[in-house]
Amino acid sequence: MKRFPIWSWFWFLIGLLYFFMPLVSTLEFSLRMIKGKYTLEAYRVAFQDPEFYRNFGFSLLWASLTIVISLLLVVPTAYWVQLKLPKARPYVEFVTLMPFVVPAVVLTFGLIRLYGRPPLVLTTTPTALIVGYVVLSLPYMYRSVDSGLRAVDIRTLTEAAQSLGAGWGTILKDVIFPNLRVALLSGIFLTFAIVMGEFTFAALMSWPAFGPYIEQIGSMRAYTPQAISLMSFVITWGSIMLIQWVGRGARGQQIQIGGAR
Amino acid sequence: MAVERSPRADADPRQDQGDAPSARPPGKPFSWTWVGVAPFFLFAFLFLILPSASIVVRSFEGPGGTWTVQNILDIFQKSDIRNAYKLSLQISATTAIGGAFFGFLLAYAVTIGGLPKAVRNFMLTFSGVASNFAGVPLAFAFVATMGNAGLVTRLLEGTLNFDIHQAGFSIYNFWGLSIVYMYFQFPLMVLVMAPALDGLRREWREACENLGGSTFHYWRYVAFPILAPTLLGTAILLFGNAFGAYATAYAFTGSFLNLVTIVIGAQIQGDVLYNPGLGNAMALGMILIMSLVMMVYLWSQRRAARWLR
């Protein structure tokens, strides 16, 4: 006969409290803009600001560009390493761990100092920003794709396609891609969540983005920043839920380590 | 293509253990297969290695293009900078230990602690979300929680008639920021520890009991030694996580707290140290500490892989 796991419940409840107290508080706070009653005024104000849409739009743009470049960089590399060049694996893995070793603020510092002056100036265009985001996304993207590649027998699939006369383009598009769908979507949603809330790169390189916008609003107004923070949480939450939803049935959950924020 | 599998006498034996043996015949000086990964490494070289290397080189640059080690010495000698490192290290250690401890208990509760499966799934999902919820929004969430007009502040005032701000407690300090950091620290521990705790086999416990061991013996001599590398590795990961954090601290405390990342951020926006070389040296210090963190983490992962799989 098992005893009632009182301590387990105790710690679980503490954890629950820790998780939800800030969220409940943020919600409650965001509703208090008009004294004495709960209204959605803060949300109305937030949605009225044209800057909100502009910054949000820019973050969407940055996120899309980051995802495309990250995919183009990571998918062929991971595939090639798995298929033809296992020797390169330690080096690739080393690179994907580097963003943890070089924190965002340090990388920004390095990028601005290096590419802020000739011969190669990248800070006058959003290139340096996107590049930073891609670096930030590398660990997540690579590990998603790599675990996806390991889960299917990529070699046999490739050889089968080749023996049926498929070229590399067809192999990647019609054979490898569909098998990697879950892995790719995981990497994409995670990168999306990270870029949408990112502050360090955009703020220090002075590009419009959602993260710096929330921070600016925070120094100007009360209540609206909390309303927007809650939206930001919903974006993160939605992305993670989507990852779990597309990955349901797939075995094992990946632990993602990346750069600190 | 099956010919590829045929082992060669002179092939590296390590290569044949993986599921994908090298297509590259040994002894050939250059193989075109490396071209396939060239874009990736070129990108990494340009935007990761080169910026880091430039930080290293410029740390030794003195005024007027001279070479000096004074910047490195300044880190230890200038009290501002020494204090920044001290505070960053303290807050990282505090939240790493706190996060690891609390995260472990939670992971234990939802895996082998006898809670229903739904609770476990819920906790793991939420940990995935919380560990990725950091930066500016997190800072504002905590302002709404325990700031001057925060919900918890008002609840404490209303129910216990206890005004935390009258009691001389400000949240925009070391402990306040630690509480904020913990929000993304302990979920990471839960995510790592849950599979590790699942990996503890029933047979090990039974074997221990058959040999007359108590629960204490099981944890002391079986489970803990197996879990120790994972615990250590994750704690050190949390340490690095907090050490490199910038956005959360900046949005929460502004520049009240003298953290290394905050100083570097200020240095980027305007040369607050009045010495570009010193800024580079501070960044170099971060890279070195993070490298150390990564080495311990990788080492502990290898140790952990022996038992848990």
C-alpha cells in the first residue's frame, strides 16, 4: 500500500505557485489601468500605439529572416555530417555550443567592434543583427535537426532514392524533408519564440524590435508594459505548445541549452 | 552504394562503430566532402570565432595601439570591475544552487514521487515554457508581482498588514534579481533531471534492498553517485545561464546592479570605462569563465552517459 505522497504534492504546489504567481500578477496588473475596476484599457492603449505594430512587425521580419538563414545553414550541414562526414561532427557540435560560451552581450560587443568599421561594415544594415540572431538560434536548430536525422535511417533512405534515380534536389525535397518535418518545426518555433522576445542584440545595435519596445514602454507608462509582457508570454507559450503538439508521439524530449538572455 | 560498408584494413576502427562510416578513403589529402560543410564553418568563423578572437586580441591593446597586459590586471585591481565580477559570480552561484535544489525536488516529485501522470506532463510542459521565458517580459512580470504596486506586495499588506517596502526590503537588489532569475533557472533543472530520474532502474533499488540496504543506503550509495554528474552538470549550466544574462537584469534593475553584462552593455552604448581595451578585457573574462563552465558541463555529461541511457 502506497502512502499519500504529501511531500511531492507540497513541492509541486510550491512550483505551481512560483510559475503562476507572476503570470496572475501580470494579468491582474494589466487590468488595473483605470482606478477601482478591472478593464482592458491597458490592452486598448497598447493596440492603439502605431509603434507597437511597427516594432512587432520588425521582430516578425527578423524572426523570419533568422529562421530561413538558420535552416539553410543547419539542415544541409547536419544532413551532410550524418551521411558523409561523421568526422566533422565534433567540430559542428563545438560550434553549436559556442553561443553559450560567448553570451549575447559579448557577441554583440565583438560584432559591433569588428563589423562597425571597414573593411566590412555590417552594422549600418540589419545584417549584423540577423547574424547575431542566427548564431543565437544555432544550438536549438542544430540539435532539433540532428536528433530528427538520427531518428530516421537517413543513409538507407538516401540510397533508396538514389537507386530509384533521384537527384540531390529531389532527395532533399521529397525524401529527407518530409521525414524531418517535426524536427524542423521544433527548431523553427523555438527560434521564433527566442527572436520575438530578444532584447540584447536589437537594443545594443539600435534596431527596432519587440523586446526593446517593451522596455521603452516600461520607462514611459505603467500597466501597458505588463499587458504586452503577457502577450510576449503567450507567444512563447504558444510556440512551445506547438512544438509539443507537432512532436507528439515522437520519442524523447530534447533538452535545449542555448545562450542566456 | 553498399560497397562503402566494406571495412578497410587501414581504416580507423572508431569510424566503423557509428551508423555512418566515413565515405572518405583514408590517406587522401583533400576530400570534396568537406566542401558540403564549408558554408556552415565559414559562417561560424566570420560571426562567432572572429568576433571572439578580436575580443581576445583587443584585450591586450593599450592606448595608442600599444600592447599591454594592464587591461587584464585592471580587472583584478579596479574595485568597480572586481565588484562587477563578484556580484555576477555571486548571483550566478546563488541562483544555480537554488535552482538546482528546487528543480531537483520538483523533478523528483513529478517522476518517482508518486504524483499522477497528468501532473508530470503539465510540469514538464510548463518547464519548457518557463525556461524560455526570460528577458524584458519576465522582468515586468516580476515588477507586477512584487514591485511597489505588485499583487504579492498588496496581498501581504492586505492580509498580514506587512509592508515589505517599509521593512526596508527593495526588490531591485541582489535577492530580488535572484528571485527573478530563478523563474528560468529551476525549470531547466526540472527538464534535465526528469529524464535522469526516470533512468534510475527499479532493479538497482531492488538489488540494494535485497542486500539489506535501506532507503538511505540506496540514495547514498546507488542513486546519488549515478545522478551526481547530471546534477553537477546542470547546476553548472544554470550558473552559466545566469552569468550571461543581460536583458532580464537590465529591464529589472536598470543599471542599479553592477553586473558584468550590464557594464559591457553600457560600454557598447558609450565608452563608460574610458578605455576600449578594458571593455574587451571584461568580455574576455566572460568568455573564459563560460569556457570553463562549458568544459565542466561536457565532462559531467560524459560521466553521466555511463549510466543513464
